[in-house]
Amino acid sequence: MAGVSALMALQEVEGPLERRRRAVKRGGGLLDRLDELKMALLSGETGAPALERLARVLREERPDDGDAELTALLDQIDLRAQVELAKAEPRNSRG
């Protein structure tokens, strides 16, 4: 039983590579959602479903991997996503 507990404790400890992987995955997800929004708007759609998915990813916890360059890049992606959500607010309040 102690062996299982020790194994579970090790799985809960997140190393730097895992934090980096999660941070990169989150950034990639935001870029994908921004691309979805762009395609929806270019197609003449409201983009509401894409905006909801973008907001959902943006609300996810962002892991800190300790890499200053990656953090700066992720800050830029987060800011762009926040700008798109803010730009959509007037459209959503009108209709």
C-alpha cells in the first residue's frame, strides 16, 4: 500500500518539463482559438462559439515554467486573446 501512495505522490509533483509542456500547450490552444475566431468572422459568422472557447482557454490556469522568454511570449498571446474578447463585448451587448 505504501508503494502505491509513494507512486501517487510522485505523479502529483510536476517537474519543470511538465510545466513547460502545459504552458506551451495552453499558448497553442489560445492561438488555435484566435484562428477559429478569425475564420468565423471572415466567413460572416458572429464568432460567438469561437469567443466562448477562447474565453474558456483564457480562464484556464497558466503554469509558470520559469522561462522568461516563454513567459513573455505567453503574455503577448494572453493579451491578444483579451483584446479580442474586449472587442467582442460591444457586438454582444447590441444583439
